[in-house]
Amino acid sequence: MQDRPTVPELLDAIAAYLRQTVLARLEGGEQYHLRIAINLLAIIRREMDLGPRFLQAEWQSIAGLLGERSESMGQVADKELPATLLEQNGRLSRKIQQGHFDVPADAAALFSHLRTVTENRLRIANPKFLERVTESNGH
């Protein structure tokens, strides 16, 4: 394994080269598709930077909503976390269907969780959209 350049640095270099050198040489549909590819590189970069922290936060939040202590759930390896979260979200969905969050205080905690998860996903997939929504809502 090499120390430099790191994977994020490589992604940044590829995106910069495509944006600064290749994009101007293209027109129409090809230029549009290259912009999409550049945007996908940025999403991958943000996923690498923010994804693990956001997944851990979601896991801990769901544990709280399910009435479990996150410490008692054991440690989950980063590569196992998406599958574990899928399972946890399934459990949370069943609790919602069963009416466990019908009490206003519980519903508020659930809505806070859902808002945070949604905002974190937008921070990765489309942070500019999140900024526009936040500005238009006065937050």
C-alpha cells in the first residue's frame, strides 16, 4: 500500500483533470455526461469522507429509538454496517407499523432521526440542494 497519493487525492485529481482539460473539448450530450461523471466522483469522495461517520450516527440513533443501548449491540465493522442498518431499519419500520411511535414525544424523536438521516444522505448525494432547502426554510 502506498501512502501517497491517497484514494481521495486520486479522485480529486481525476475530477480536476476532467473538469479543467476534457470538459472544454466536448459539446452537447458528451459534455453533459462528463459533468455527470464528475459529479459522481464528488459523491464518491463525500461518501468516503462522511459515510462511515453518518452510518455510525444512524446506527446509534436507531438503537436509541428501539430502546437499545448502542454499547450492548456490540461493535460492527464498517463493511458490515450497511447490512446491519438495513436490518435495524426493518425493525424500526415494524415498530412504526405497530404504533410504537404514536405518542407525540416518541414521534418527535422519530421525526428528528428521520430528518437527520435524510439531511446526512443529502450532504453526500447533493449538498447544494440541502443548502437551497435550508436557506429557503430559514434554517
